[in-house]
Amino acid sequence: MSPQTDSRESEKQPALDADLDALLDFARRHLELDERDTDWTRNRLLALLDLDYYTPSDRASARQSTSQGSTAEEITDLLAAFRRDAHAAGVFTADRDAAVTDRLMGQITRSPSQVADRFAAVEAEKGSMAAMRWLYDYGIASTYIKKADLDRNPRFESQGLIITINQAKPEFRTMAKAAAGNRVGSGYPACTICRANEGFAGRGRSTLRTLGVTLGGHPWFWQFSPYGYFDQHGICVNAEHRPMRVDRETFGNLLDFVDRFPGYFLGCNAALPGIGGSVLAHDHYQGGGEILPLHKAPARMAMSLPGTPGILIEIPDWPGTAIRLIGHDREDLIEVSDLIRRGWIDYSDEALNIRPQGPRGRQSALSPSVLITDRGYEMNLILRNNGVSEQYPDGIFHVHPEFYAIKQEPIGLIEAQGLFVLPGRLVPQLTRLARALEDGEDLPGSLKEFRNQWDELTVMLGGSRDPQQIRSAIRRELGDVCKRILGNTAVFKDPMQTRAFLLGLGFVDR
């Protein structure tokens, strides 16, 4: 570096030094950075930025006071100032923002063992749910959980469902593309959810911290999702890298989890392509701290199984095909759940296009989830099938083509329970559609795939150009479409068909 360049950069660095001091102050207040580690941590940050000089700043507190919002807003503002001043000082360019920011935050986030010890201390003092809340808040402060981004996503209720538009998540229109998006070409870590990702900067996971849990006597671990779809959304992952599966053991594992964390639900995607998650190569569950629409759906009818009077079986009023089991006895709940699982995966009804086997092998699978309520354990079993036909080559019980403009991705556990995650492209598309309705225009040519939705909206609005009415109509239309999509996924379109299936397994009306 020439003397002239060094002088120019050193004149700009005091602003960057103040940014680093502000970040260290943030780490002491929100990330439990030990005061004794401050100099050591600062030097690690300087090394990361390839800087060998530093001037102490008295402006860190001033930087802190400029953000009066939440922890997420404060760290977002601090990092924005850091990036701006780093660019001005020539330390790195904008194309390196994500990588440098991830590594920097990884340096001021406590180690996995320190985080685990702190979690254990909070759990011992205040209970498991308080400890989970601490871990979630810690993930927001460390920027692993992208709370500021999530808060910008539209979210509303419509037609009994929760609708979100995730602007941070890429759209995978097929399961194959979703799987490719989660594949790790180098072989390390073996996949995107292996525990080896903890702190792995190569995939932007410098701040990932996990929590060890025991399910069924075996090691698993919990981690929050960086782009969660709902409150405290996370995944519970098998410590062993093995393929997804749903069997009798699964039900016991889910119950073990909610026994320890009774404020969460936990569920499992169907372990088949097209009707499950995008990561089928590694056994994992999903859950979190929000009650989803299926959990609240009222019962259409009730049944029971002779010999297990303590287990109530309900067929919920739900557009998909679901069966709910309620009871306090774990072993009976597992036994009845597995009876339904085994009965379903071999069930056949040609008239309903339900075939347990196809050219690719098994086609029927179960997607369970459990939570604890004042009625006891509530286990929801969602029946799925990924068979195809000439009319529906993407799946008979998949989103049908008339709804592709709104949603084409496979429907997994979360959406099957009534929380729909729609693609970010809808934000500009629906804005343009609304403008055309307000101006009395025809459907824009660039939105021709929305013809079905446009026709329904024009009938719903009856010629109104009121912006508020149009906005409400679009939200209602989205809810209607998502409800019909759930109907597409239903293997039994009528609750009486679900009842007939259960009668065939030995259940009786209650």
C-alpha cells in the first residue's frame, strides 16, 4: 500500500473504527460478549478485515442511540453503517457484503458450547419455553434469524388460512428444483441441515447455533429457521444423516419433543417427493410457537377405536384430508396413529385415483404433527399421495394448473396445516393487477396467467374501483385459491370418505 493510499484510507477509517466499537457494544448488550474478551474480539475483527491499525472511538454510544427500534432494527442499522463506511475506506466492495457481514457477526456471537450452557442455565431457572425464547432472541440479535427481512413480508388471514408472501425465499416450482436448491455440491456439509453447518461460513452459517435434544433415546438437534414462516419456526434434525422417514418411531419422537417444549408443535413432512419437504435426504421435523389453522379447525364428526376408549378421533372441518387424535396416554396415541399410518400407505381406491404404488414405488404417505392442549396430546395426521396421471403429470393431489399463477411449489407440512407461503414475485404482480382494476383497464398482457383470478375479482368487485375494496378482494381471492389448493391435495374430498376409510380399519362412530 502506497503512503498516499494509506493516508487516504486512514482518514476514512475512524468512521469504521466507530462502527466496530458500536458492534462490540451491541455484542456486550445483546450477545453476551464478556467484557474481558472485548480487545481480543476487536483484534479478530481487524484481522478479518485485514486492518492493522485502529483508533479508539468515543462515538460508539452515539451510533447506538441512533436506533430506537427493536434489537433487529438496531443491528440492521449498525451493519448498514459498517458496510457503508467499509466501502468508503476501500476495505471491501458491495459484492462481498453478505460474506463479510456473516463472518463478522460470527466473530461476536458466542461459541456453540457457550450458547448451550446459557440455554441450560435459563431452562433450569425459568423452564424450557423461556429458554427457547432466549435462544430465539439470541438468533435475532446475531442476525442468523433475519427478523428485519421477515417483518417486511406481507402476512394476513383470509378464508380461515394464514397467507404470507416470502420475498426472501426463492421460488422452486418443482420438487426437483427445490431439492437442487438445497444440494451441497462439495459434499461438506453433506446437506444444508447437517449439524456440520454450525459456523460454516462457506454457506453463510457463521452465526448458526444449535441445541441438542434427545428423541426416542437418540441424539437430535434443534435450530431456528433464518427465514421462518411463523413465530419461532425451526427444525429438529437427526444427528445422523439418514433419509426422511415416517414410522411408528416418528410418533414417539414428536411426543418426546412436545413433552420437553409444551408450547411448541412439532410435525413431519411426508417422506416422499412432491408431497413433502425439499430436504428428503436428512431426517428432520418442523415446528415452532404458533398455532396453525388446522390445529384450530372444528370437528365434523367423532369416532373411537374399541379397546382404546381414552383416544378420541376427530375428522376436522378442513379442505385437506386430516384425522385428529386426542388423548393423554402416549402409548395408546402411538398405537392408534401407527394403525392409521399402516392402513393408509396400503390403501387403494381406483375410483378416487388413490393407488398406494406407482412407477416410482410407494405413493401414499402420512404427515403427522402434534401439540399439547388442555385436551391432552393432539396428533393431526394428514393423508398424502403423490400419484400422477395424464391429466395431472405433476400430481393428481398436487396444486392444479389453474392455480399455478399463485402457487406451483409442492405443498408441504406447513401449508397442509393452513399457512401458505406464496412467492415473492406476487408483490409486484398483484400491485400491477390492482392498478389495472383501479384504472378500469383490461388484464395486462404481462399477467395473462392470472386470467382465472382476474375474472373472479371482476365479478367480486362488481365494477368498483375503490382501492381499499380492491385490496380486500385480492386478499380474499388469495385465500380462496389457497383453500382450493388444499382441496386439490385432499385424497378424500368428502369427510364421509374419510369416515369410510376409518370404519375399514375398525373404528366406530362415537
